[in-house]
Amino acid sequence: MAELRGNPTQVFSMKDEADIEAKKILTNVYNALETKGYTSLDQIVGYLLTEDPTYITSYNNARSEIRKIDRDELLKLMLRQYLELR
């Protein structure tokens, strides 16, 4: 890696940026569901299995936010994280 004043070069990856954004959205959706008293994991799983947005509360714009993430990409991201793959 090229260095400038002893600091390693930063590497930018669109995949990493997309993963960070997906995690941020998913965390916000989870928190919105918790705040409204839902069983968050069950609601998110229901959404992932059916792609029916009514599983997600509209509180704090959570329903429209989760629809910004491609469901297949979200499942891949979660599986990579679960299997500790990069």
C-alpha cells in the first residue's frame, strides 16, 4: 500500500458503503419496530419472506426506508455476516 506520512492508503469500496447503509437502515427499522412494541425480528423475517411492507411499521419512515434495500442483497449481506465471510 502506498503511504503518506506513515498512514496507509484508504481503500474505498462501494460494496462496503452499501453494506453500511443497509445496516443503518435495518437498525433504524428494528428500533422503530421495538419502539412501537412489535417483536422486531419476527416482523423483519416476515417482510423478508414475503416482501409485504405491512410487516414493517410506518413509524419513523421505517416502511419506506426498508424498501430502499434490495431484499436479495440484504439476505446476502446477512448470510455473509452470519457466516463471517468477507
